[in-house]
Amino acid sequence: MPFNPQTPGDVEQMLATIGASKVDDLFDEIPKDLRIESLAGIPDALNEMDIGKLMSARAAQDGTPLNFIGAGAYEHHIPSAVWALTTRGEFYSAYTPYQAEASQGTLQLIYEYQTMITSLTGMDVSNASLYDGGSAVGESALMAIRAHRRSKSQRILVPTTVNPFYRKAAVSTVGNQGVKLEEVPCPKGSLSIADLEKYADEDVTALVIQQPNFFGVLEDVDALTDWAHAHNMLVIASVNPTSLGILKPPGEWGTKGADIACGDCQPLGVPLSSGGPYAGFLTTKMENVRQMPGRIVGRTVDMDGKQGFALTLQAREQHIRRGKATSNICTNQGLLVTAATIYLSLMGPEGLARVANACHARTNELLAALARVKGVKVAFDRPRFHEAVVQLDRPVAPVIADLARKGIVGGFDLSNDYPELGNALLVCATETRTREDIQKYADALAETLKAAVRAA
Amino acid sequence: MSNIPADLKYTKSHEWVRTLSNGNLEVGITDHAQGALGDLVFVDVPEAGKSLKAGDSFAVVESVKAASDVYVPVAGAVVEGNAALSSQPELVNSEPYGGGWIMRLEPSGAPSGLLSAAEYQAHLDAEG
Amino acid sequence: MAMQKHPEKIIFEYSRPGRGAFGQWPTERHSPNEPASGIPANLLRKRKPLLPEVSELEVVRHFTKLSQLNFSIDTHFYPLGSCTMKYNPKACNQYAMLPGFLGRHPLAPESLGQGFLACMYELQEMLKEVTGMQGVALSPMAGAHGEFAGVAMIRAYHRARGDLARNEIIVPDAAHGTNPATAVMCGCVVREIPTKDDGDIDVEALRQVVGPNTAGIMLTNPSTCGVFERRIKEVAKIVHDAGGLLYYDGANLNAILGKVRPGDMGFDVIHMNLHKTFSTPHGGGGPGAGAVGVSQRLLPFMPIPVVGKEAGVGKDGDRYRWLTEKDLPQSIGRLSAFMGNAGVLIRAYIYMRMLGREGMHRVGEYATLNANYLMARLARAGFDPAYPGRRASHEFIITAKKQKDVLGVSAMDFAKRLLDYGFHAPTTYFPLLVPECLLIEPTETESKEALDGFVDAMIAILREAETQPDYVKTAPHTMTVRRLDDVRAARQLDLTWKPATSQGLRPTPENAVPS
């Protein structure tokens, strides 16, 4: 047992104090026939040297391929300071800041995070984070139903331009409560008011708008927001925080702004890491603050009138409200919020705008390079940010497999989720891709497609 | 010792009921209840027009560490929620039987099953 | 103590226009001069966001100082009941942060993820072994998320059998608040059953509530009262006979690791808090990981994705792949955008491999030894165990009712004063049914001297409570802040920093010594 400090002498003294003759006696309230003697399926212990070798070999096996996928998780430059600070034991090994006097560091950091994220989204209040961007859409839907007291339908419109992984996670989150998430087909690659007209006279609680949408296309958020409000729906925005360095914040969409804005903090200093841990963010207007799920930090004063921070509005939460809580959530993704707050502090308004611009420029360069490849066509000729759909002249899966053999992660195959788009591939280039990377990808794709023609 | 005005009616769930001159009822929570909850930070008052069944929860009172439902003592329709509580929830603490009223209600029938002040006092004593 | 005693300014108060961590920004080379070409003006941001403009050193110093305002396992004994605050080995973090793991895109081809997937598959297998379950899915991202998955599977199971009436979930009154909240989120109705004076649930009351509407029962064992539910086999039989399923809340799995398995007790579905039992970080409130384990009959309903293995043929080794909707068409679905908190799962994998078979048995043993020792010493020092005569599990409850009645000093006062002595407070006022409750969990990684130091502090505070109770009632006295005005925090909501609202709330200057 590698992490136990008790010496045999300690054990003896401790048992004497307890009045037990052996450690096993301490388990005498457990029925004998339930006790186990062996865990044959667990391998022998490895010391740190050996586990280090094993993990290094496993990590090396996966390598560091050249990545051109986004689809909700983006490869960005992560400053060294972000994780050097985040993994300090005082952040890394602390618990939820319930004991406020002993947790002022985490509490103040969350207050700073709430400030930054509400300013980015143009909203009034933020919680301390949710699991990820997918579950955030689900929690936003439940919150919209609580906030929109005049709507009785519990129907939420979710266009197919919303990330399909987010849609699936949201359906799993709300499905058991009678909430209906209804898909709105968007054949043109973006949501248009024509796609929504058939809901004009119906009781619908909210409309979800993703900006930029899953295909990287920019939705006409002003018109959509005003249309939804005119038809008595709330607006839930699902947004990429990097894009908010240059794009209009949801709080300013249309005349009144979105009602709820959510998304994923992953682009803000959080590594791709096979899908997590990330952190979902959730922001809203002040009038809805009590409908928010999850922790919220407020600034107050102590007995001497000195500034301090504490969890507040806790009466919404499960540890007090139990079955009547706004959600069963009792965690946030604290460590990732720490990383995101440090990242945003290092970037500042100008750094973040530069990252967004660089992503935009790189993606345009990528599309220009791919458009020159025989057998590749760029889909949806509309304003876009950050990523885009290309269509190939043959099935995507074998092409991706061949690119993988060349050390290139060539994009996300859309043919399972969007068969109507044909042989479609979602590609992305962030500020981390160089011109040389882009050329390498275009050359490799040309070669793969050419070889496929020859083989046919 | 909590204050239990003799001219009001009560419920076992610690609501008080006052009959107004027009026959409507004013409802709040008792001095005992506000004391047990501690400093209130939020009161969710019902919207006018809503019809309520006896025993429904019609409001939520929140302190820092607790939240509690407030129950409808007599069936009826909400005439008015106390709007002042949205900015001053502490009125429920300072004036539980006055400015801290929570809603006014037009009863759909004659009130029944309510406790007198003495009966409510006995109920409190029994609850310990 | 190494704690930072001074308050720290809010980062925006360091901000100066024109300052920045320039070394982190894309340069002109990366970022063209004509920004956002092709984006219509009405979609662009008009005002820049309120983000600080500070140098890299200012950022490093600010967040380092903030970190020093925290208690943590690395700096303090942290006996927070029900939270299992044990040592988080550094190796788990170091090797989870290898570039091959960090850089892997969740949607990258499986051919470029065999190393990662092998770790996940083996983690599933090890968790099955230590819990006695037949299948494990790793994607739930926290304990409450695992609970959600578990109850959703119970519902899906009944529905698949056409038994639509079963919508009641039974929970003991001492349960974690997440249990009833989860049941409601899954569209169920909660039926509460009482706990008896000895800490076990009231089995007779259970018999009364089970019936044709019972979907299942949610139990923590050892319970939140810190004792092992002795009639667990009888409970399982009652619920199963009534047609319900048993859900195991793994919050207290650390107590029994290597000693007894939920699967053998009769549980059909469980969640494990990997951030407790398998020592992944709590991170100041997440990320957790709430992997779920299931019995044979719930296998088809597991949340996706799950990692599957195809045995190698010829010279090819084993291949690992994601199992998705196609493989598990009855799945309760996807609970996260991708596959949950993968980086946390790698840390749990490393921890389990470092413990190994022998170490796994020792976790429950030493956690239980430490708890029983601490309880025995505190009892001798004049504190009242809530369940005298019972063994402690990995945790136990002290009730300060006597101290409250006689001295006017509450459990909260003890908790706050412990901070001054350099100990994180135990869990207070949970479970709710024990008055003036201190739920204490020392964990297996604390030394005897650390436990003795805690007892000494509790004795010293008891003396203070007898001689100068007001001093204890106004503790802490040595933290950066004293007790905070929670009522003001909730009544005058101040949730974001704005330059205008900060007047009169400036922190004490750094060179001033706080009282």
C-alpha cells in the first residue's frame, strides 16, 4: 500500500485504544458471508517508476497527430502559467468552498470568473460552471421552463445546426421529466425564420441558437432572437467563448438579447484530453438568477466589515432543497474554471480577439487550400467562423482512416449525423495551425483522394 | 416565547389567516415560523389570478440555510401577492403579522379546519 | 502556518490599459490586420469585454496568492465527512498530463487512441472487480451525474418490461440531498423512510412503503450516519421481492474497498465517486467522475460511450473501440458531449494500478482503523459519538448537543475554531437528523500524529468553550476573513465585479496587518 503512513507500532497502539485485537475486528458488523478475501482481477501494484513507463508508452502510442477537428473541442495554445498555477495543491486538492473562511482563494477566483464570463456573453449573472457544454444545453432547457412561467408546453426547439453531441446529451438530461426537445431541420446549413414559421402560433417555451453553429456558419442571431421573443419564446444561446472575442455577445442579440447563454469553457486553456474534463458555463439575466442550477459565489463582508466571498443563493440547491432543488447537480468543474480564469486573465480583451481573428484567418486559409484539391467542394457559402463543411467526391470514412495513417486527424465525418449532406466532412483550423500544417493537410488529402481514384 | 395574536386563525404548518373587511383572506407565516427559519433573503410570492387548492404550496420562503414551502390554508384565487417582499423579504421577520403578509386570497368557500390562537399555541407546545 | 493572511485585490484592480501577457498572444504573423474578414458588421462585437489587462507576472502572483487563501489536502488535515479527502498522488497528475493524452481530440479516429482506450478498458475491468458488478460505464462526470445515470437506468429497465407504474424511489431520511433531487430529475416520486436510533434504516417502515409502484431504493452503505447497514441482505430481499431495484450510492465506498462489494450485497446499480475512493482531485469543487456499475439485467441500458475490446487475431494485438448507440440500442443515451471527464479517469486508472491488488484491501482497513481510533480518542476526551456501541466505518458522527446545551457552543463554532488550529472543519449539520452534528472522516492516508493533533485541538477548544465561550463563538480569528455575512450576500446580490460597486469594499492594504 503505497500511501499509508501507519507503522506496525502505530497499528498496535491504535487497536489498543479502540479495544480491538486486530484490524479485522473493526468489520465485525458486516455479515460474514459478504466479506471477500481476494480481488483476483486486480494486477499487482506498480511503483511510480513502473507506472511512469507504462503511461509514457500508452501516451506515445497515441502520438501527437496534426489535428483538424473542432466540432465542439478546439486545440488552442495554452500558456504555461495556466496549468502551472491550476495544479498547485491549494487549488488541485481543495474541496468545494463550503467552509468560506478557509476557501477564500477558490471563492474569489470564481467571482472573478463570473465577472469575466458574464462580460464575454453580455449577460448579468453566471453560475460557477456545469459539467460541459452538452449538459449545459440540457440544464438551460430546464431553466427556461422554470423561468418562462406563462408557457405551459415544456417544448424547446433545437435546430439541427446545434452540435449533435450537445443535442444528445440534452435529450438524456431532460427526457425523463416530460420536456420535449424538438428538432428543427435546417437544410441550408443555418437556421432561417422560414424554418421556424410553422411554430409561430404554438406554445413553445424556448428556442436554442448556436453561434457559430455546428457547421461554423454564423446564424442571423438578431433576427432569430427578435422572432422568438415576438412569438413568446425565450432564447437560449449556445456559444463558443473564443468567438466572443470578436462576435456580438448573446446579451446584445436582437432588441432584448438572449435570455440564457451557455457553452463550454474548453477553448479557454483546457486541453482536448479525449473529451474532458471541460467546464460548461451558464449565464442569464438577473431576473432569472433564482432559476439557475449550480453554485453561485457572491461578494459580501465579514464581521469586521471587510470584503469576503461566499457561496450564495444556496437554498436553490440539492443539499437544502433536496427533491425540490433546481437540479441534482452538486459539483462544478472547479479546476477547469481555475484554468479558464487564468487563461482569460493572460489573454485580456485584445489577446482573446487576436486568438479569434487568427482562428478565423487560419480556417479561411484551410478552406482556400482544400478548395484547390480535386474532389473537394466547400459547402454553405455563408459567413462563417472557425470551422466549415467540405464535401468529398467519395465516402469520408476511408479517407479519414487513410489520413490517420499519415498522422493527420482530418476532420469530423458528418455522414452519420447528417446523411442528407452526402460525403461531408467538418474541418477546423485554430491559431495553432501554421501555413505549413495546412499545406501538408491539403497535399495529403489530394494524395489520398488520387489514390482512391486509381484504386477504383 | 413567540407572538400569537388572538384575532387570527392558524394552520398546523405555521401559516396565519386574517379575514379582511371585504371577506378576502390575508395569509402569512407565523412569528414562530419566521424565527425558526432565521433571516429571510427571498420570498417567492404568487401571481394574482392564480387559483389554489387547500394544502397546495403557494410560496417559498428562503433563508440563507433553509427554504420552506408555504401552504394554502383555504382554497381560493390569489387577489394579490405582497410585492414589497421582493425587495424587503426581511419584513416577514420584522412584522410577520403586518407588512410581512404574503398573499391576499378570495376564498372559494367558508374557511374550515383552521386553528384558534389557543389551539395553535397548544400545537406549538406539543411540537416541542 | 504558511497561509497567506492578507486579502488579495480583485484581478481587475491590477488592470491598466495597454498592459498584457504579450508573449501569449498570436502575433501579426498569425493574426491578419483586417480582422474578421467576411463577417457582417451586425454580428461583430462593438465593445470589448471586461477582461483584465495585466502582465504575466501579475497573473502568476495574483493566482498564487489566491491559492494561498485556501485550505487543501496538500497543506492541511481535511477530515471532511463523506468527502474522502485523501492524498492525491502527484504521479496521477504528472502522467495524465503527458502530451499524448492531453492533445488527443475526443473525435480522433480510434486508431490514434489505442493507448488511451486500453487504459479506459482496464479501468472498467478493475472497477467491475472491486465492486462485484457486471458492467461499468465511465462517462458520468460527478457523483450526482452517476446517480442520474443509475436512476435513469432503473426507469429504462422497468419501461422496457412494460411496467410503467413503477415511479417511486425510496430514500432514507439521512440520504444525501442529491438522492431525492436525482429521483425528481428522473421524473420519479420520492418516498422517504426513517432511520432508527442505532443508525440503521427502519426495515419495518421499508416493508410498508414497497409495492407495485416501487421503482427502486437508493442506499449509501456504510450509511451517511457512518455505520454499516447490518440488515442489508434483508433490505435487498424486500425490495427485490416487491419488484424494485437497489441503487448503491458510492459516496462511502472507501470504507469497504477490498472488504465487501456492493454487487455481493445485492445492488443492481451503483455509482462510484472516483474523486473520493480513487483519489482523483476535488479541484475546489470538481471535476469529479461518477462511473456507474451495473448488474447483468441493466447491462443493455448503460450510458454511452463504453469501451469495448476485440481480441486480436494473428499478429494484430487487441483492438479497443467505443461502443455507441449501435451496440447498445437500449442505452439511456449520452450524458456528456463526448465521454465524460476522461482526464480524471486516467488519474483514477494510475491510482488503481499503483495500489494494486494488495493495496486495494488496505484502503478500507486503514480508513476504518483511523476512523475508529479517532472516535475512541474523542469519546474519551468528552465528546459524544452519535451512535455509541457501533463501529465507525471510515467516518463517524460526534454530536455537540451537550456542548451546545451546557456551554452554548455549537458544532459550527467548533468547526470554525478548528480552522484557527490549522485543521479543516469536519462536515457540519449533515446528516440533518443528528443534532449539532460533526461528521468526521480522517481517511487512510493520515498518520497517527495527525489524528492525535486533531484530538488535541478539539480538547483545547473544549477548554476554551468552558472558559471563554464568546471567543469560540466568534471564531475564526486568524483567517484572512472572519465569519461572513451570508444574509447580506443573499439579499444584496453582488455576483460580478463592477468598478462602481467596489467603493468601501477595498481589501485591507497588503502592508497593513489585519487584526
